[in-house]
Amino acid sequence: MNETEELVKRIAEGIQEKKGKNIVIADLNGTDNSICKYFVICEGNTPTQVAAIADSVSDYVRINAGVKPIAVEGLRNARWVAMDYSDVMVHVFIPEDRVFYNLENLWADAHLTEIPNLD
């Protein structure tokens, strides 16, 4: 497992710490014009849970992988929080915004991996 794959794994674990649901990892390595190597997409039921998931990812990845996000956007409304880890972008949505933006299908040739919910 390379460094980026390890980071993706730690991000997913941080999401699960706060019961983030419907985690999808989009592998963008084989796609043209992608801004990063992976998208990690998930959802929380409320803006409060979305913010808690984002905080958990930040703390968990810093503690377990020694990496901090370059930027975090969207915490004010916490309907869609985007976290930039350079090669990995994390997107934490409330369900209706996730459906609206439909990031999973933005790159048709991306390989998608679904992580089962813990409960």
C-alpha cells in the first residue's frame, strides 16, 4: 500500500469514527484532467454531523498518518465540507446536497469503491 492509499484508508476510518455513511472512494488515477488521485465522498445526516465528521477526519488523519489538510471549506454551513489533502479530496455532504451534486458520476471512467456502513 502506497502513501496515498494509506491516507485514503485513514480518511475512511476517520469518517467511520463519527458514523459517516455511504462512503465511496473514487479512484481518479486513470482519468484525464482530474485535480487529484482520489475523491473520498460520504454523508452525515445533519450539518452538525457533517462538521463532526470533518473534524474527526482532520484529527484522525493528523494523529494516525501525520498529515494535515491543506484547506477545509464549507464548515460555516456544513452542508458540503471539502477537505484538500493534495492527492486526496474529501467531500462530506448532507444527503440532499450529495444527490444534487452527484460527484460520484462526475468522472465516468473513475473506479468507485463503496465502503460498507458500520451499522
